[in-house]
Amino acid sequence: MKNIILIGFMGTGKTAVAKAIAKSLAMKYVSTDELIEKKEGRTIAEIFSSSGEAYFRMIEKKVVEEISRVPGQVVDTGGGVVLDHDNIENLKKGGTVICLWASPETVYRRTASCRHRPLLNVEDPMRRIRELLEYRTPFYHKADHHIHTDADSIESVARKAEEIANGKKSDSRETK
Ligand code: S3P
């Protein structure tokens, strides 16, 4: 089976949804962030603080190239993966790219208790969320399909993504 790739902003539920899809379809779950941490032997926060975001993006790009060559996986990507055009191209070659969306308020609520995201570890996270989301929106629109997650459970979003991947859902190209 072709890969199912989830992209989208931080806090849109990519990790939980990707794990639910992988379980239900008996596919392998892979996370770009986990692979980066394994390759580097340090956390994402440590990579950002010691080597900077540009270095992180370089490793992220290598990881995306590697995973895109392997079929049968549900791929959970980091929220900034879309910023490099080659990443989207590679991910699309390997499978169906689905973008998960959430409002800034939902993102704030879902990410408020986690301190492991360096980009949101700022004085005014809500402002940062709004700015980054606005800047990145055209990049997220490059996905093949889109699902809004504000009002849905993880399971319900996972079922929608599975229908899309199986070609059973026709309205999934609609975005916000
Ligand atoms: C990032 C999102 C994070 C992680 C890194 C950068 C981003 O992943 O890759 O902190 O640029 O949006 P999640 O989207 O899984 O939080």
C-alpha cells in the first residue's frame, strides 16, 4: 500500500491520528521527528538550541527523502516540513498527503501543556501560533487532501483519512 502522510500545523493531531490509522490498517507508523531524534541522539529542543533551526531542517529533509522511498507506512511529519518544496514533492511521490487543520485557539489549547516544541516556547505562544499559521497556510494547501479537526475525535479524523486513502471520500479536497 502507498504511504499515508499527515502534514499540518503543530497541535492538529498528526501523531495521535497517524498512530490510530497505523493500528487500524496494520501499517507501520513512522514519525519524522522521532527519526531525527534517533539520528542525532538528542531531542528536537536540544537540536534547535545547540545547532539552530536551519540544521534541524537539513536533517528533516534527509529523513523525508529516506522515508519517502519506503511504502506501507503512515507518516507523521513535523509541522514545518511543508516549508521545503522538495519535501512535499518527495512525500507526494511516496503516497497520499493529507493536511490536518485546526484553529489557532484549538492549537493553543492542545499545545499549552507541552514544553517540547521550541517554536512555541515563547512569551506569547498564541501570537506566535497565529503568525506561523498564517505564513504557512499556503504551504499546507499543497496537500492532496484536507481534514478539519477542531470538532472531531482522533478516531473520527483517522476514519476520514482512511476513507481518503482508500479513495472513498470525494469532498476531501475542500479546505478552509
Ligand atoms: C515544528 C513542529 C514540530 C517539530 C519541530 C518544528 C514546526 O513537530 O518538528 O518542533 O516547525 O512546526 P509537531 O508538528 O509534531 O509538533
